[in-house]
Amino acid sequence: MRESRNGSLILDSRVRGNDANRAPSAHAIPARTHAMNFAIEDSPQQSAFRAEVRAWLEKNSPPGIEHSADPCDMTLAQYQIRRSLGRGLGEMGWLYPTLPRQYGGGDLDAEKTVILYDEMARIGLSLPPYYDAGGRMGAPTILVWGTEEQKKRFLPPICRGQVRTWQLLTEPAAGSDLAGIKTTAIRDGDAYVVNGQKVFVGSSHGADQSWAIVVTDPKGERHKNLSWLMIPMDLPGISVAPMDLLATGGEGGSGSGVKNTVFFDNVRVPADHLVGGENNGWKVATTHLEMEHGGAGRLADRRVVYEFLDFCRKPLDGHAIADDPDARAELVEMFIEAEITRLFALRNHWLSHTGQPRSYEGSQYSLRRKLSGLDIAERMLRIAGPRVLTKDERWGPLKGTVEYFQRDAITSLHPGATTDIQRVIMARRIGVGRREREKAGTVR
Amino acid sequence: MDLSLDDTQQLIQESARDFVRNACNRDALLKLDRNPAETMTMLWPKLAELGWSGMAIPEQYGGTGNSLTDVAVLFEELGTGPVPGPLFSSAVLGAHILLEAATDAQKQAWLPAVASGEKVLALALTEAQYGWSPEQVRMAARQDGSSLTVSGTKVMVHDALHATDLLVPVRVDGGSAHSLLRVDAKAKGVSIRALDGFLTAVCEVVFDNVRVSKDDIVGEPGTAWAPMQRALLRAVPVLCAYKVGGCRAVFDMSVEYSRERSQFGQAIGRFQRVQDHVIHIVNYLDSARWTTYEALYKLDSGLDAASSVHVAKSVASESYMRACDFAHEVHAGIGVVREYGLTLHTKMSRTLYHCLGGPKAHRRQLERALKLC
């Protein structure tokens, strides 16, 4: 490069795609560091890690693990198989691979983490292989906001798969308006006394702990009256009742199962279970919500789309659905929807694991995933007709997976904030109508 | 994986940003919009001096042999103007067609002049029954001794106005195979007319018994279609990158306006309905951006890129147009005042919507790429 007369940089023959033959020069020509790379490629060291993971999973993933199309169909026995796999993964530091080793994590870099997710997805499982939202979002949040003592106490059991944790945020009168929750936790000596009700919680087959946002100062100013508690679920006064929902909503691979209502009736939670400082809960929430809103990205493809494309290519009674030009046009639209969503997730993963500043991207991906899911479900209905609505063994496509997706696409619109809330967050982060752009939540 | 720009690309980006800021600011662009003919005097020598007309051309033919992603980084910045002119038509699309279709002697003879900016290429492919598929290209050339005689009309030809040389696919003696001709834009019998309206530098090109020597048949006669398709596949994502730049510019304009414009006692961006318009824009921007960049990555890496290219073109064409539509929603009245500058993008988004195949055409090709038919 050299300066042109008008001050712009001129490209000369030394700047080109292949620098193999480029001689060193006195000019400050930047070395071509790397080309843009969308592939998740393994180095020799990573290949070795992949082989290690695969061999480990072959040896340790219990036989007979089943993938019910509807996670609510997962039996207790099936759940226990997954928990046992989780404990095994935990021993390896692979259950929460990015968390520090000293707290039971794996200290793994982004690439190795991708490999782990990849290998789990290959056998149809997520990481963790069971619903553990309180661990998935609570653990990284405790890492930011907990005291050293709390990190040592709470994180290793989660990371090693010894406890399973639900997240308790939503209440009957507070979903989008999370700061409007009513569940109280009033300090009384060495405990907080919790009263209230949380909804749309957790999964089938119970939890050991719950990571909950509560009101610690009922008379306090909005946003300055909240705190986070890790609540042991075996305390007296806690009761759990399953909810009868259309589907469970976007928990693919974890076999999450039913959502519950959790009631707290004068539950005494030890005071040292409060994380992040009393009445500092809204700040802690910024970390939790950043995780929940998709800031970390996701690498899993929308597998049902690719399987459905394949289903439509295959002849049924001599004719394939894709023989119809209208169906093909719809299938292509569906594919485009899935591609854009996949790329947003991939971008977020890259931003997250290279520690780059993030702004609206988490919510953008969440919004996209939700809306494209609904769009894809509608297209499936148009393409393949009413058979997508049955899980009948003979007529339901892909063993009922498509039928479940029809229900789940609607249910998935709302967990982790509605599409409207995601838009509000995006607008604030972009700085629409305001001089200052709102910052993304603190993530390690 | 690493989705960031490398050092070379960052330098390209900076110099292009500098160019758009200084040489191609809004006043300059409005002037060119009123007088497109000045594009070549006002803009072209600067672009050539910056070396941009040679970026997509290998060193052996006088260029700098940059990767497609490098070239796309430049075009994304030019799209923020939007900087008009035939740089894409000539130095990317035209150059790639010659690289794929021409004999080595023809490449040696023509490409260095394209790289230096002396020759300006335009592809005259589409005809009265508009379309980019082979059956829609019918114009006939008649064998006439050792030369050919061409008559007929090509329409909706981008940048022919500025071209020194036209690349013209024809069918010799009415056969089914296509031959590609290089025709001097000033040759006897060629007339070029820019079409007036809501579009920029799109032309009708009439050939009236134009004689073309056999040396100007690009590559082997009757075999032009496949190499042209390969060239199109490579050029499409660069055009998409230009649209990404356009989306980015209207996004920036809209966010800025949402902060400045006050109604009912507050910035209009405080209204959620206005926010929604901006969010549509950023979603279109990022959809176009990442589909485009993945297609470029696949092409630069020698991977099978067809499905990604068709996705990118479908998405980018629609994204640029709709980003402009939503920018108009944000801006209301001021948006349609030409001096404001938004309409430069609105017009460009329409101009480029079908260029190299519209979204529907690319979706049809995607059906084949996905083996649905």
C-alpha cells in the first residue's frame, strides 16, 4: 500500500489473496493473517480431542437412551439415564466446559467446546443432556456476581452434574415486566423467608436447587428492590405442580418435559444463599438475561428442517412432495429462513467465544429464531398438508417430530422474553431515539 | 472459525470509507444522480488510480488478484454511497466472464486494459423477454464469411452507457448454443440509450447489422454459457456485498434520524412503532450480510457454493429494497426529498433487484441446488 495523491490508500500488486511469494518489504504491508472462516475445522490437536470425546461418549453414553418427539413423554428411567451421563460428563469437566476448572468446569477453549456440543448433537443430545437452566444461566451469573465462597459452594455441584437447577423468573403477573415480580424474600435473622409463586418453571422429574429472582425490599424503588437466591428445593414450604401446556418451547435435545408452577409458603432460605448483594438483583439480572436472550449463540442446526427437506424429497406412493413446484418454492423459503437463523447463531457464537463486544445481536438471534420457527412451521403445514398435525405412526412425518414442532414453534415464541421484548432490547442497544446505546449485560 | 476481516481487508475498508466520505459524499452523489454521464469523468479516473479496477484480476493479467472477499469488502463500502458507475459491471462481472470464458490470448489482450480502467466492460445479456436463463437469451448472430453480423436488441443492460466494450451472448445461426461476443461499444450499428425513470444507468442496446470479427468471439464458439454461469456465480456475492453496504447506510441514516427528529415532544425513536421499523432494517442488513459473507467464504475456499450464492442473492435483493422501504417509514416526508439522499438508495435497491437474476430466479436455482428437482 502507498499513499496516493489524494491521501487514499492505493492497492498495489503486493496486496493480494495469496501472500506465499511476497517478499518482505520496507513498507508496512500487513501480513495476511487469516481469511474469513465460517468452518469449524479441527486442528490435529482438536481432532485428537474429538476422537477422545467420541470414544468417551461411545463408552459412557448409556445404551437405550431414547429421544421422544415430545419431551413430555420422557420417563423417569430415561431421565435418570441422562442424569447419569451428566455426572460422567461432569467428572470430565465437560458438562460446563467453559467454566473454570477450579469450580468444576473444563476451562476449555471455544473450539473444544464446539467439538463437545457437536459430538453431543451427533447422538441427538444437548449439553447438558437434561434441562438445567439454572445451571446454564445461573452458573455463569454466579461466576460474575457471587463471592469467592459462593462460587466454591454453588458451582462445583452444578458443574459436576450432582445437582440440577431450575431458573425461577416468571410469575403469573410478571413475564415481560420481570422487574414487576411479587415473590418476596424478607430477611429474618439468618434466613430469607420466601413467599410467592413462580410459573413456567423447569422440567419433568424435579430439581435440586432453584435460581430465583425475588423481591427483598417490597417498599423499595423499582429495579432497586430485587435480589437473587439459590434455593434448595427440599426446604419445607415448597410445592411443585405441573402445568398442562401446548408444548415446552425450544428446549431441543435436553428432553425438558413439563413446565411447573412452584409455590413458596414461608420457605426459610439461608441468608448466605443470596448472590450479588441484597437489592442488587437487577444488575445481576443483566448477566442472566444476556445469557438467556441468546448472547452466547448456539451451534445446533434446526435439524427438523433438514429432516423435513429429506422427507419431502422421498417418494410416498410413487410421488415425492417436492415434485410439486409450489411445494418446492415453499421448501426453498423454509431453507432460507433456517439459513439466516443458523448464521445469526454462528455469528453470536463467534462474538461470544472471541470475547468481542456485543450489542443487539443476542436479542436479534432470539427474535429471529422465534419468528422463523413459526414461519417454518406454517410452511410445513402448507407443504405437507394436515399430516404434519398427527403423530400417528403411519401418517405422522418423522415419527411425530414434525407434529411436535408444530406445537413447539408457537410455545417457543415466549420463553426467555417475548418477541416484543426482544425488539425493545434491540432498539435500546442500537440506540434508536436515544444518544446513548444501552450496554449489553456483563458476561464473563 | 473466525468471521472477522483480516488486516488487508481492514485496509481496503478504510480506504474505501475514506473515498466515500470525501470523493463521494452526498453532494457529489446527488450531482451524479442528476447527470449520470459525468460518472466517468468525475469518478472513474479516481477508482482506477486507487487500483480498484484490478482487484478481481490476477496479477498475470495486470491486476492484483485479490480474493473475492477482499473485493466484496470494497463493494460493501461503495454500496454505502451508493457509489454509482460500472466498477462492478466491468472489473468484477466482466472480468470474471473473460477469466472464465476467454482464451489466454484474449485475456492477455483485454484484461490488463480492464484492470487499468482503460477498457470498461458491460454484459449485455437480457432481452425483451427479461431473464437470465439460457432459453431467454435468443439474439441471433449470422455467420458472414469469417466474421459475424449481429442484429437485435438487448434491454435492461446495466452500465452500457459507460462501457467501451460490450460482452454479448448470442446464438450463432439460430442454434441452441450460446457464443459470447466482444463488441466495441462505438462500433458501427451499435446504439446505446439509457432508460429514463426509477433506475440508474440501465440501458437499451440496439445492434443493427454490427460486424464482429471472429477474433472477438470470446473463447470457443457455442460454449459460452457454462463459463458465463461460473462467472455469474462468483460475481453475485460481490454485488450482494454492495447491497449490504446500502442496507448499512439506510440503517445508519434511520437511527440517526430517530434521534434527531422530535414529534409530540420527544425523539421519534422513542415510539416503539418507529423502533420496529429500525429493527426490520437491521434484521434485513444482517441477513444480507451473513448470507453474503458465507457465500464468499465458500467461493474463496473452493467449496460448493451454489446454494449459498442463491440464498445470498435472494436475501440481499429483498433486504436492500425492504430496508429502504422501512427507512422511508422512519423518515416519512423528508425521506422522499431527493436532497436528503435516502432516495439514492431507494432507487439503487430497485435498480439492482433483478440484476444477475431476481430473488425468484435464484430461488428456482436453489431448488436444483438442494436437489428438490
